Amino acid sequence: MRVAMYYNNRDVRLEELPRPKIGPGEALIKIHASGICGSDVMEWYRIKKAPIVLGHEIAGEIVELGEGVKGFSVGDRVTATHHVPCGRCEYCQRGQETLCELLGKTTYDPGGFAEYVRVPAINIETGGMLKLPDSVSYEEGSFTEPLGCVVRGMRVMGFEPARTVLVLGSGLSGQLVIRTARALGAGKILATDLNDFRLEMARRSGAEVTIHAGREDVVERVLEETGGEGADYVIPTAGAPVLFDQALKTVRKGGTILLYGIMAPGTEVGFEVFPFWKKQVKLLSTYAAAPRDLREALELIRAGRVPVKDLITHRLPLAETQKGFELTAAGGDSMKVIIEPQR
């Protein structure tokens, strides 16, 4: 079968690998849509495992099922997540599934930028594979994993409606945060970015106030728009230290900062402790998604509460995955790039 083999952000090659063979409890999915995630183009994170077939935002059709699989049939349209928790350990029992030791050890074979993917039994047993409703297309279904990560972040924050939300960074993750916050009843939503295209998309996603971080003073503008109070929830969605500084200066007294974007290992951020202590701010982080988050995300998509199709700016065949990586890494006028491995 054909795969897109990642060597680095500028070198993704169309290669051949054997079609995976499945065993008991496993499934073989014919991939119809696979989204390029912002984390796929974080070269410092990916290159140490290269060459590798990436892709973890998938949707496709079950073409083979191993012995003992229950609840699924050949021909079912599904999405599946690569990482799954055990559901039994102390972290899972406390609702902290993404701290589970198993999570980082599970994946499918190979990644989603391939014509076929083998889903291991553990992924299916723990709820990591979900049927797509008839009304949800393959490309919409591929948003289940990234939206599930946002749903989990909202859960971690203890999100409450009618509160002010500030989204720092309006890339794909930022857009999904804005749309989810709007669906969950947020009050005023503010969003920032350095890119006019993304800011326009943020307005379409539901942000009442958009701030160009290269032309305006973000802190000054946020405080102006919130009557000097700041935002109840501040969510930096990109791994830039400047966003952390902006978050500390724009969060409201008693508010919450959720670290969503990933900073490279070794990144250190200094800040004045006293105002942080004085304002009694909650500083939280979130990572990945558990099966319950995926189920909730898929329902938000099915019900149309979080629309995703208009976030797709490019649809490319497997042979053009390199172009897709370049578009995603550059930002520009791209938002979500979908690879269609059957083309």
C-alpha cells in the first residue's frame, strides 16, 4: 500500500509498505480522510522518530475485522484515536485518563497518512474507535480527535457558561476552542493572532473581538474590552512564550489559564510571582483526549453545535502530503489540510 513517509518537514515521501495484517480483536480501516495536525509539523518533536508515517486524525471504513470484535461490522464508517488509556489505573479512576502510562504506549499501524491502518485490540476495547453517524462525513469525522482535545481542555478548566474567554492564537486549535466555547454558552469571546486570515476565521467562529498581535497591544486591548477586569478563561493555543506572558497579564482575578499549546522541551518562562499570587489565578495544562472526550466531540459535530467543514482549506491526495505539511507549517491562508489517501 502507499504511505507518506515523514523524514522532516521538507521531506515527506510517497513510499510503499506492506498492507497491515490484523489479528484477533483488531480492525483494518481503509482511510478516507486524515487531517494534518499542528503537532505533525513540530519538527523538534517528530524528527527523532523519523522515518515514520504520521497522522492521527483519521476517518475511514472497516474492511476487515479480527475474531472477537464486538459492536462493529465490516463496512462501518469509523474514526479511531491512536492513544488510549487503560481505564483501570489510579489516574483513569480519578478522571485523569491522559496521565495513564498506557496512553503514550498505544498507537495504530502505521499512521493515518496511509491507505490502510490497523487498529489494535486495546484501542477498540477501551473505546478508542467510534462509529460515524450517517450525517457526518469522513472529513468531518477526522476532526473528532482534535475536537476531543478541546473538549478535554474545557473539562479540565471546569468551564462555566456566560464567562469571558480569551483565546491567544487563532490557528486550528484556537478556532475549535472558540467554537466549543460558543457552543457551551460562553459570554464574550476575544481572540488574537498575527495573521489576518486567521482573525477573520476567528470572527466567523464566534469571537466578538479580534486583536492583531502585531499591530496592537494585546494586554491593553483585552483590558479595554473587559472593563479593566481581564478574561475569566485565557487559553494560549500556540507554544510561544510571549503568549504565556500575555495570559498572566490578561487573566481576571480568580480566573483560569489553560496551557493548550506545546512549548519545546527546555523552554523556560519567567514571571513575577506576586501578582499571580495576589490574583489567585489557576494555572492548568491539558494533553490529548480520552474516549469520553471523543464521544462528546463527535456528538458536537453530529448535532452541528461545533461545525468543522468550513475550517478545511485544502484537500490533497496522498502523493501531495509534502505540500500539505508545507502549508500547515507556513500558516498563511491555510487552516486545516485534509489528506485523502484513496486519491
